[in-house]
Amino acid sequence: MKRKDQVAAAFSAAASTYESAARAQDIAAAHLTAIVGGLNRPTTPEVLEIGCGTGLLTRRMRPVVTGRWLVTDLSAAMIEAARRTAPDAEFQVLDAENPDLGARRFDLIVSNLAAQWFADLGATIAGLAAMLKPGGHLAFSTLGLRSFQQWRQVHQLLDVPCGVPVFPAAEAFAAVLPAGARIEEQDFTLDYPHGRAFAAELKLIGAGTPAPGHRPLTVKDMRRVLERLGQPAPMTYHVLHAVITAE
């Protein structure tokens, strides 16, 4: 199975549990909504959302951005879950890395914590930016380098491979975006009673697909990781928000 199919299957399987566990996604969505609220835009913009999940960002942003929304996700099950949040919006299963929307152009394209799953971030963002109308905005968030640093550090201390993908630092992130992109960093920490709860939460939101080529740890090594994390087990989230404006 291709990695993209694995990601889609994992999110589809989590459609019924996502809402109960997507704490970080909701925090990031609130920050991204505040950013978008300050952007100049038409009174009734054409909006495209990428990677809607169950509709956390849709719910937060639509009262701020009243327009014609096309809400999309790679997972059909997530689309069905999100449809309940905005029955008057248009919904479509869509691969953001290969969008098939013809000549449609948008005043605003938004995406919350989906871009970390793109195989080629720079190329995908460039493709989405090309779908903007003149003066339109692409506003999105992705995970940054400091995310899950406690988890990574324990794996490094124990000399066992970590399955969490390596996310970019702000400087590396900026380097793959068009010139003039505006970037904001957001750091917050979520508390978990233990490491197992953190791992379980990733699965509940469908984010448990490991980095390409990662081989799962043995039961013994995973037990060592969880013991070293201790109780409680706080976990850092580092979110990179970007706004790209079309000329």
C-alpha cells in the first residue's frame, strides 16, 4: 500500500474518534482563524479548505469568513463527518497534491495541520497558490521542528529509532515557500498522564502513520520508551502558520 493510501486509511478509520482527541488541532485552528480574520478579502469570497478532517477549522472559520466554501479531504469518511458541520457548503474528496478542480480559482485557501502529510511541501503549496485569484490568500498550518521533542529525546537517549517524521524548523519551512510568505510560530504543551496516552491520541485522530521506512519498535523497546517518558508526560507542539498572498 502506498504511503498516501495508508494515511487516507488511517484517517478514515479515525473519523468517529477524531473529535474527542483533536485537542492540538483545535488550538491550531483557533490561531489560524485569528490570522485569517485579519486578512483583506471580498465580502463573499470563494473559499477552498484542504484536509478538513471532521470540520474543526470549518466550524471555527465559517462565522468569520462568510462565503462560498468548497470543503475537501483525502478521506471520504472524514468528508461525511465534516458535512454535518456545514450542510450548505460544497464537499469533495480531493488530493491536495494533485487537485483536479480545472480552472476554478479562489479568494482564500485554508488548511489546518494537514500539510505535514504532503510528500513535497514546496511543490504542493506552489500548486495551491497558483489556484488563487489575484490578491487572494493561502493560509495554512503545519507541524514544526519542536513538535513532540520529549518523545524524540527519549528515543535518542535509548538509541532506538523514532517513527515520528522530522518536521521543518521555521527557516527551512520559509525556504520552500514563495518569497514574501508571512510566517508565525505557535508553541504550546499538552499534558498526558503517560506516554501511552499520547500514542493512543495520535491513533484516535488518525495520525499514527510513521515516517517512511520506519520499522515498529519491539514490545521491549516501546516499554523502555514509555517508562523513560514517565508520568505525567507533557508533549510540546510547534505549529508553523503561513500566509501567501497572490499578486
